[in-house]
Amino acid sequence: MSKNTDDDAPNDARQTIAAFREAVNMTPAQLEKWLDSDESKRVGQKQGDGESVGHQSGRRIIELLQRRAADIDEDDLAHMRKVVGYIHRHSAQGPSKSDPATSDWRYSLMNWGHDPQKS
């Protein structure tokens, strides 16, 4: 197994950005509108300031979607990996017994930029 070298970094960054853009299927405008909704603010694990982790992440995702790849730094890449991981894990869980279209499961994913109802 090869060690990760500085030469691998640009390739890893490209792969991370591609995975992020594939997992996040909402546009910045769609995500911004969603984050303003009561449903968006209601779901998720709340932090000390009352905002959920996913809601805060959604605001950062909007910024990342609007940046050029050349302007993405290592901190941004780390957040992109976190977003992709969350979307993949949470998507695999599926909704509880409720209607998927109006479930907290869907709403939480949407806070992270992924609408499972989008084709």
C-alpha cells in the first residue's frame, strides 16, 4: 500500500470535491430557501446556540458550492468529507415509519444539502 504523498494531494482534493458535488444535489438557492424554513430549523442535533449541526453545515455548504475548486482549502475539504460521510450514512438508514416526503430523515438530509426525493 502506498503512502499518501504531497503528489497525491491534488488528486485527493479533486476526488473529494467530486464526491461532495455528487452527494450534494441541492443548488445554493434551493438550500438557502430550505434553511429558512421552519422544518429545517426544527430537525437535527441542537448545539449550545440552538442551531442544529446540520443547519450550520448547510450554511457552509452554500458557501462551498459557490467557490471555485482553486479556492478550496484543507479545512474546506475536511468539511466536504464530513458532508459526504453524513449523507451516505444517513441515506442508508432510511426514514422511520413516517412518510419519507415529510420525514425528519429527509429534512435532516436536506439540511446537509441532499434531497432524497430528487431524481
